[in-house]
Amino acid sequence: MVLISRRPLSLRALLLGAICAAIACWMVSWVEMTLGSIQLGISQFAPAAVGLLLLIVMANLALGRLLPRHALGPHEVIIIYTMTLVATLTMSRGLLERWIPALIGVNYYATPSNRWQSLFFKHIPQWAVPFDVEGDTEQYIARAYYEGLRTGEIPWSEWISALAAWLPVVIAMIVAYFCLASILRRQWVDNEKLAFPLTVLPIEVAEHSRWSRSIFSDPIFWVGFALPTLVFTINGIHGLRPSVPEIPVQYRLNPMVFNAMGRPWRDLGHTTAYCSMAAVGFGYFLPSQVLFSLWAFFVIIRVQNIAFSAFGSPLEAMPLYPTSIWNGYQVAGAYLVLTGYLVRSAMPHLRSLWRAAALGRERAPEHEGEARPALPPRAELLGLAASVVVATWWFTLLGMSWWMAALETLVFLLVVCVVMARSTAEAGLMMTETSFRPVDLVRLVSPMRALGAPTLTALSLADAVFTRDLRGNLLSTMLDGLKMSDATQLDRRHLFGALALSLAIVLTFGVWLHITTTYEHGGLGGYSYVYWGNPLLGFRYFAPVLQSGDDYDARLPIFFASGVAITLALSVLRMRYVWWPLSPLGFALSGSWSMIVFWFPLLVAWLVKGGIVRYGGMTTYMRLRPLFFGLILGEFAQAVLWAAISGIWRTPVPSFPWS
């Protein structure tokens, strides 16, 4: 049987992708770490990558008009975009902005009042951090990192030693992402045919090298593009001249409406209407059931908070997350059930994969004749298993007990990351964020103090680097890349090779850029969450546990069990009844920061899409697609434009809903 041919990776696409990846690293370092004005790399549809995609597409349209034979093919545009996107996310919240500050922040912010030096320093392995764990607080290496290097040189030897020590676990996580993406691709792309909404626009702009055939030739596109352009241009001018009125893009409903009503209404929970036209645009391409579930469960959880308060339980926060503790543990139960549901749905594929791996075949017999997978089945399974073993072993070296290290690794990779990837593939969420950490599951059976100081210290570092803030999740982006490679007939294995090169650029050039930029300008002037937020949250949370202990909370298993029961019921109803409108994924995401940001634009998208389909039919729905493409590109083009203006003239940047 003849194999389906795929387009190979071209040298020019690889070079352009590498150049764009390096440029994206520089953009993120300048805008997020130096100016601290806007976040270009936290979204799965990152503005920095989208801006460079627009430049490449516009240049390619001009080249297609002048020298048609030399225009980039769709697969080449996708290679460049995916390499740029991976570099952007990894340079930003996907890795470096969590990893590097986490290794130094505790030394700079340790004080006699918080007692972090006596509580934590003695449990931190010297090889894991660049500062002297037996020395004082605010050591020179930390002070210069945060306040700027006034004299002397960057202490490279200490940094290289610490970062090299972390490389085994970092590479293990990256290898696991590659393996999981290759394993999940067939089930989600071919079998379930998920929408992958974040890939629709890049594929659309990549497929046409002639202006007359592209969405840019459609007047409807420019109507959509003009709307966010007008709003953010006015808001940008307002920042320069306050006499120009601002168009608000967010409305905090708590102080405006509910706080004034007293209890139980004031215990609604953090509820803000963010007006993101880009999110409305993405919502237009979501399945209607998923779209409804996302905003409906966000509202239902707010009603639940009010009900708890009415019966005498005022709002109590989930540790380190912007949701209630009951919802946080409901979500934890939902994640585990949803993972089981996804595994059950994929069992035929997983059996086929196992047989192919056992036989050492490139693909299962029933898939002969198809394009080769991104990784051979045996490499997928062995690579994933090896990654889990290496990460678990490394976490034990950091100080965790072996069972806590295994729990941290398995729940993070096989539960949390998979559900986060599903949230992008099925629900098109531009930000991947959860509502619990693996260590929170320990509280179901024991108080935190039972883990001991070495484990809690190691968790403070590991959670900051990997598990707490999941924006910029690379597994989601790799799956999006595989979806786009199929749409443009790009060889999947070549795509993975290009992404490996992009990651190598970030782990070398990006690391150098992060450290030199921060020492030159000082972390205190950068984006605050990166330098004194995320790196310290674990230490702030665990310090009282080590000082005073904590009690077992018998309510938590009840909250967890209710989440399990609700998700099981939703899964069964969805499997049995096609008309059932509520997806278990919507419940799993209900307490996340992602839904706080996107519930309102998704509600708007649901109303708009429903009206268009009902009164105009599918013909009108398809005809208006360029309008919503314009909303997406218009908002992100404005983000890149104002970031550039701010970088050149140091002017304020208008507020963007997702930043």
C-alpha cells in the first residue's frame, strides 16, 4: 500500500522559524520583563506570535503577487507560526518566567518577620538554587537580580550550575509533552474531530498566498478588524491624553452590584465582565453545547457560592486560586473523572497503540497507508514512562517523599495537563489555568503538616515552576501544531523536529536574555506577578503550616465527592443524550481564572452565534466567519502595536481584557 505523502520541512521555513522564535524571545523579554506593561506570551494564542504571523503573511502575500513561485506554502507558514508560538509561550509564562525567578525570589524576599530563612533554607539543596542556602537573605546575586546590576558582572557560574541541575526535570517534562501530544492526536483530531478553535485562523491565513483569495480581501473582515482597532486606539490615546474619554473593557460586578446588597450576595465570588472581542471571535467557532456549558457553569458556581453563604458558610478561598474552596475540590474531582472519561473514550485507540508498540511497528495495522505519526508508538510510550520516572526521581532529590513526588508528577502530567489541553482543543480557551495543585489532594486524607518541612519546601519550588500557574501550557500548543500540520499536509515528525529547535533556542538564547535583561533593568521594574507573585506563593502558604500546623478539614472529601458525582452524571448524560446541553468540561473549568476572564465574551458569542444560525442558517454563519476573524486579529494587532509604541516611547499601554 502506498503511504500518503506529506510535505517535508524546508530549510527556509526552518530558518525563518528560528529567526522569529528569537525575535519573540526578545519581544517578551523587553515588554514583559523590562516595561512590565502588557503580557504578550501568556495566551495560547499569544499576541507576540500572532503579530509575527501577520507580518509573515503580509510579506508572503506581496511575494505571491510579485514572485508567485517563491511564495511560502501553507505548511511553511504553519511551521514558522508554530515555532514562534512555542518560543513565545516558553519564554513567558510557559516556563522561563516561572522557572528562573522561582530559584532566587525566596532569598530576596526572606525577612526576619516571615522567617523563611529558618523555615526553608536548610531544606533547599544547594545545587538547586544560585544563592548560598547557608548565607544571609538578600544576597548580592538576588539583590542585583531584583534591583539591577550597578557594578560588577552577572554571576553566571552560580546561575549555570543551578539551571543545569534543573535541566533533567525540565527536559523530562518537555519530552512528556511531545509524547502525550503524539498519543492524543489521533483520538482528538481523527476520531473525535475536536474543533481546535485556536487553529482556525492560522490555517485560514496560511492557505492563500494571493490577496484575492485571502480573508484580507473580504470587506466583512475589515469591519470586524475595525471594531477592536477603534476601541483600543481610543483607549491608547486616553492613556496619552486623559481628556479623551476611555471605553471601558471590563466591569467589576462585585462592587458595582452585589457587595452593596450584603450577604449572601456579596459572597458571589470574583465576577468581572471582561469585554474581549477576540474571545467573542473564538467563541463563534466553538460547538454550541460547549459554548453554553462554559458560561453557564460559571454562573451556576456563583449561584452555589450564594447558596453556601445563605446557609451560613461565607465565601472561603481555595488556597492560591481565585475560587471557593468547595468549588476547588469539586473541580479536583471533576478532573479525575474527566480524565477517566477521556481514557474510556480513547480505549480502542490506546489498545491499537499498545499493539503497535509491542510489535515495534511504525503504526497499527489498521492505519497502514496513512501518514507516519509524529513519534513511533514505542517511542511515545517509552518516552512518556521514562519522563515520569525521571521527574519523580528528580523531585525526590529536591526533597519530596517518593510518594509525593510520584503524585506530583502523575497528577500534573496525566490529569491536569491533559484536561488543560482538552480545554484548548475542545473549548478554544486562550488561557489554560486550573483550580488546584496535585498537593491539594493530600488534604483529602491528611493535614499538610504531615508532609514534613523538606517536602513542603520542595513543593514550594516545584509548584512555582510547573504546577500552579499553567498559562502557556506547551502540550496544548503541540496538539494545535499537529492539527495545523494535518490541515496543511506537513510531515508531523518534521514539525516536532522544528519545535525541538525552537525550544533549544529558548533554553539557550532565551535563558541568556532573561538573565541579562533582568540584571540590567532589575526585576522590580518588570511584571510584578513574575518576580514577586508566583515565585513566593508556595512559601507564603506553607510557612504558617510549618510554624503553627494545620488541622484536617473533614469537609474537603465531601466537596471532592460531589465533584466526582456531578461529573459522572454529566458524562453519562452526554453519552446517552445527544441533546444534553451541559458538558463536563464546562464544570471542570468553572472555577478557573480562564473562565473569570472569558465567561462574558463567551456568553456574548453564544447569543450572537445562536441568533445567526437560527435566523440566517448555516449559509449566513459561514459568510460571517471573516467578521469574527477580524475581531480576533484586530484585538491582537492592537496589542502588538501598543506594545511596540510603549517600547519605543515608554508610553502607557491600554488595558486588554486578557492581559
